[in-house]
Amino acid sequence: MENKSKRGWSWAYKKIRGLHCSKFTSAYRATRYALLGDTGTFYSKVSWRKIRIYR
């Protein structure tokens, strides 16, 4: 398992971009993740399922 301390802004940005979200959405959600530890709920372009990444 990956060390959680390495899961910062760039990790979250790449993860969200990998879900086919826009650059703006990815940057916003990665910033939320880095500051608050939670992206909040959002949708990707591929799926209508709710997605949320948190520590």
C-alpha cells in the first residue's frame, strides 16, 4: 500500500484526471484534497456515479 504522506496535490490531480474530469475540476478538487483532506462529491465525464476521495 502506498504511503499516505505521499498522497498530496499532484497525486490527487493525477487520480482525478485519470477519471476523465476536466483540468479545472481536477485542479479544484485536488486543491480541496490537499487543504481539507476531502475532495467533496463530484461526477466524472465517463460515469454518473458519485466520486469522493478522502484521507
